[in-house]
Amino acid sequence: MSNIEPTATVRTAISNETQPNTTHQEGELNKSAVREVYRRLAPLYDATFGILVSRYRGHVRPLVQSTDAHDVLEVGVGTGMSLHHYPKGTRVTGLDMCPEMLGKAQSRVDKGLDAEVELHLGDGERLDFPDHSFDLVVMMFVVSVTPDPVALLDEVARVLRPGGRVLIINHFAGVTGIGWAERLLVPLADRIGFRSRLPISTIISHHRFVPETVKPLWPIGFFNLITLQPRK
Ligand SMILES: C[S@@+](CC[C@H](N)C(=O)[O-])C[C@H]1O[C@@H](n2cnc3c(N)ncnc32)[C@H](O)[C@@H]1O
């Protein structure tokens, strides 16, 4: 598991997080809180949230095939529950900032997969890859977990090749009938590692991308599937 040692970037990021954050607002996340939530959740993840959202990860394979993507970056790969969806011939870089989640993903890689997979411990908001490295970037259930989704998309835009795609599956604010629950969870963001009221406009209006698909998913549109193309 040599690739999942903390990189210099991550070590710097971790030490910066120890500085007091005087501008922290209710409902915002910080990286050490997110890492702590997923450190505790890692042993239970697959049997809880992980399995509940299994069906949605099936969207990966048709997109890889229809776009002929070869080099794929999955940010927030977690325990690697998506990895068996990547077809043979795909080279997948799975990145996560929580070593315990990544340890579970490594067990999946060790058991053997169709795609060639490398795992990296790192921060999606400060990617350690050169510009234009990937044909496709996948982020499932991650943009409302990362503290700064705009910074994450800035980095994704940098490492994506011209003509590439981004696939996002996520919950966004404003699902009919559950606004009260979304509001209830706002103050708990740091404790549950999830921002319940992220506006979809944060993603689809990002200046480096043009939205290609925005589709509420079965059954109630609690999750949306979004594909983005880099703006020319
Ligand atoms: C809800 S889990 C989703 C895991 C996986 N995508 C899945 O489908 O099960 C969110 C994951 O994103 C990771 N994460 C959140 N922000 C991140 C960031 N900025 N860089 C890398 N990983 C991040 C967390 O550590 C966690 O493993």
C-alpha cells in the first residue's frame, strides 16, 4: 500500500488544519472533521450508506464506455465500492483523504479487478497530478463532503484533458418534501461529514465547466447525476 502514505501536500494540508479557523460558519466542514468522521465510519461504511447507494455506482461503466475514457481519476473513492464497475482497459487512480477508507479499497484491489487501479492518499482540493492527466473524473457522494467544492472543481478542471468529462452523483439542497430534514442537519455538518444544503448551482454554474447532463435519480431525485464538460 505504498501509494497511500500521506504525500507532502497532504501533510502540509493536515498541519494547516490545526490552525484555529476564526471564519468557520455553521454548516461548513473542515478537513480534519471529515477525516475523523470517515475514520470512524470506515469499518461500517460498506454495510450502511455504502450498500444503500450501490445501484447508483452502476452509472460509471456506460459513461466510461460511451466516452472511451482510458485514464480515470475517482476523487473520494472511499472503500472502493465502485471499482468493479470500471471495465478492462481502464486505468483508474482512486484518491481519498481518509487512510482507513483507502485501506478497505486496497483490499478490493488486492483481490483483483478488471481495471488497472492505483490508490493514492491525498486531497482532491490540492491534486498532486500534472495538468491534463485524465479523460474522466468521477466523484460520487463527495462534493457535499469536501469542505470547499469550488476548489475541488478548480483542481478537477486543471487535471482534466480537453474533451474530457466529469461524472458527479450527489445530493443537493431542495429535494421536495425533505427541506425540513436538510435544514435540521445543517448544524451537524462537521459531526456527520456531510453538508445537507449544497446548492446544485455550485456545481453546474462553475466557470470552468458546461453542464452536459443534469438528471434527478430514481426514486425521488434525492440524488442527481451530473456530467460536465470543460468550457472551451
Ligand atoms: C460518502 S463517501 C463516498 C465514497 C465513495 N465515493 C462511494 O461511492 O462510496 C465520501 C468520501 O470522500 C472522501 N473525501 C471527501 N473530501 C475529500 C477530498 N477533498 N479529497 C479526497 N477525498 C475526500 C472521504 O474521505 C470519503 O471517503
